[in-house]
Amino acid sequence: MHKNRIILASSSPYRKQLLGKLGLEFDSISPDIDETPMQEEKPTDLVYRLAQEKARALSNSYPDHLIIGSDQVATIADTIIGKPLNHEDALAQLESFSGKQVWFLTGLCLLNSATGRTQTTVERYSVKFRSLTRAQLTNYLNKEQPYDCAGSFKAEGLGICLFEKLSGDDPNTLIGLPLIALTKMLENEGAAPLAH
């Protein structure tokens, strides 16, 4: 194994599960940062900045590690969509998506805390929603209860039934961790998943 241990700067069970697909040993630690957007900050700039801030937040505590920071927002017509607080908010979100395209922007940063080198990218993924009735959306929310997910759905679960079309380079981006881009970044640091 590479001399640098890998840290996932996240407490998200979804990201943890995704990183586990690469078969690497890693620790998952919450970076505990303020994720408030700056005034007039564009969605792309926001996820780029927060991915870096999450990685950097752990660099002093883990000075000889590869630290992965990632942040995601869902947007519709360039407006950021947050996580719903409850069933009513989730239903309103999903009704506003019906028949429309929603973009998911995921910022990804790999920081080598020993050298200070950072690699950062923003991956885009789009989802075209089917035209759905209130009854269908209510049934979906009652079954999956995706209230901790931006956009009120889980693409890796029953949420797939909400979509007409998915477009992007890496389906993992939609769930919150672009593994294709991350694999390339890890290779650049000599920690490629397939090297050992």
C-alpha cells in the first residue's frame, strides 16, 4: 500500500460506500466546515471551494495522508436546490422537477497533505425527470424517505423510477463521489487502486 493513508473528508454513508468500491483502505472523518454559499457564488464555484476546504480542514491533523474532499449541489436553471427538511418540502421539490432537467455538480479534491499538492475538478451530471403525478411522488417519498438528499431522491434506490434519462461521464457522480476522476487523481499520487 502507498505510504500515504487515505482519508475521506466526509461523514456521508453514501460517499463511504462509493469509495469502498475501489477496494482501498481508508478512514472516513467529518471535516466539520461551514458550507454556507458566499454572496452571489455560482454553484460550480461553491462545490469547487467546498471540496478543497473539506480536504484542507483535515490536513493539519493528518499531515501525511491523501485526503479526499467532495461536495455536491443539485441545480435547476442555475438555482441551488438544498436538502428538504420534511415531506412537504420534498414533495414541493419533486413537483418542481417534473418533466425538467436537473444538474448535479460535484466538486472533488484530492489533497496530498505531505506535499501540499491538490487536484480539484467539478463533475457534472444531468437528470431528466419524467412527468409524474402528486400521487406517484407521494408514494415514492413514503417508501424511500430521502429527506437527507439534495433534490429529495436517491438515484441508487427507488429514485431511478423518477427519471426519463441520465447523462454524464460517471454515474457515481450523481450519488456524490466521481470515482473515474478520483481514480485518475489517485494514480497521479502513486496510489492507484489497480496498482496492488
